[in-house]
Amino acid sequence: MKFVYDDSISSYDFGPGHPFRGDRFPSFIRFLKERGEPFELVGYVGEPPTIEDLRAVHDEEYLNFLRVRSQTGHGMVSLDTPAFKGMWEAALSMVYSSMSAVRLALKERGAAGFGGAHHAGVNYGGGFCLLNDIAIAIRWALRNGVGSAAIFDHDAHHGNGTMDIFYDDDTVLYVSIHQDPTTIYPGVGFARQVGRGRGEGYTVNIPLPPGAGPSSYEMAFEELVRPIVESFAPKLLIAHGGSDPHFLDPLTQLGLDLRGLWKLGRWASSLPADHRVELLISGYNEHVRNWGWLGIVRGFASLDMGFDPEEIEGRAPNDDDYVIRRARLAIDDAKSVLSKYWNLS
Ligand SMILES: [Zn+2]
């Protein structure tokens, strides 16, 4: 499988002491090369994103704000997201990355790469996200003849920006499994947030309790994600996330292990779509991140894990009965809300 990469994305860097540093991207590329992993690295594809591509998602005032702040690097984009010098070019590189992965996937069915800034909305950034590369790439694809798109957001955090952008839209299905928003940033992503107007039913939020591990994820995927995406039958599927649902991640409290991350990639590749993309971005445990990302993309490429997870992560915590019961309740609640729109058994 092809993996899209250009060094320019390493400029996406919030600076010393911040959990999101630019070296995470070249570090993973070196890791792939050192291990001789079977991914063919390719540069960005087609023309860079235009201002019209960005305007299809973001409002002019917000784009100007980012461009101006990028020149000095002064101030904040949001409480957790400092501005930095060159952030405009860095965000454009991430948009170009995701658009490239989509362009490749339209030619070859599947592609992987970096991207997934799902906290950026029409007129705001936050959660280390500046421009919503997923939404920009999808709007580009829809303008270029792709009839419908689904997003499978398996990041530990809910993608509030992506949800907001497509909240009224019935051509884009947004499906997210994430940590219960009452316990973590961004504080939204409740099962009852289902979309609005024509888009009602096309936003699918599956919040899981802190500690949720492999069996909770499997219930959420098989009982909600799979039947809903199968029924929607998108032309294009973008799956995205990273290693932050891992039990060792310092910014989240979920309980997924490396095998669970690999399964997320496998599941994404098993959903029906003519063209599929997997994008990587999150993960704040330095030791686990490259292995988690590798697990996801190997799963997505229909490869076995290719490494022994216990050597990396030690012994994973058991899926606690109490957590599974709470996950069961959360999934049943989401099913009762969503069965109004989808045929769920
Ligand atoms: Zn995250």
C-alpha cells in the first residue's frame, strides 16, 4: 500500500514542551524504513490546496486570522493550541497530505498518510488542530464527482470540528467512537447529537466510558459502525485517528491495547467503500506511538500485526467487567437513539 509523505509536514510543531511536535511524522517514516515495512512512500499528489478548497470549509475571517498569526507566531489559537510561526504553511501541508491520500485512493482503492485535524471547525481551531484537512479533502472529492463519503473517526477524542462542519449534510456520514465527552476534551460527542435538518441521522456518536478496551470497542464497531456504514454505502471512506486510545496514552483514559489499534485498521479496511483512506495523527506516549500507528496501517493494509505487542506495551489491562457493563449501557443508549434512522438489530 502507498503511504503519502512530504517532509514539509514536520513543520507542524507547537514547540518545546507541547505534546504535539513535528518530529513525530519523520520519526514514523524512519521507523517504517528501518523495519523494512511494505509501504511504498510517495510524495504529495496533484496540485496544492487552493484558497477555494479551504473556503469550501472555513470562513474567510478565520483563514485570515490563521494567516496573520502565522507571520509572527504570537498569541493563541485556543487555550491548548498556541500559534506558531509558519503554522499556515504547516496546516496547508497537512491539508495537502490528506487530499493526496484521497487522490491516490480514488485511483487505487486504498491509501494511507498523515492527517485528521478533526477539532478545527468552520471558524475555530483547537485541540492542536488548525485547518480541518478531512473536511477539505472530502469537499474536494465531492466537487470532483465522488457521490458520498463516510468518516470513521477512531481517535480517542471526539471530532467536534468535523461534526459541526457536516451537521446539516446528508452526503457525508460522520461516525465516531470516542471517550465519554463528560470526562475529556472537547466535551461534546453525545449519542443524542445526531445531526440537523437534512443531516439528521448522519452524525453517529458512540461515547465509551474511561477504561473501555478491546471488547467494548468490538461491540461499538459491530453493533453500530458496521451496520450503519454498510447501509449508507459510501463511495469514499476516510478513517482516521492514532494511538491515543491506547491504555498508556497520557492525555486519555481509554483501555485499548496495540492489538486493538491494529483491529481498528482491519475494521476500517473491511467497511464497504470503493475508495478508502486511513490517516494518522494522534498519540502522546512516545514509546507506544510508532507501534500503534504501525498497527493501524498494517491492519488497514490487511497485514498481520508483524510484531509482538507484549514486548512493547507489557501486559495490557484486562477488560474490566464493570467497564464492559458501562460500555454496554452506552452502546444500548446510542442504539436506541440511532435506530430511528438506521436498521439496527
Ligand atoms: Zn485525540
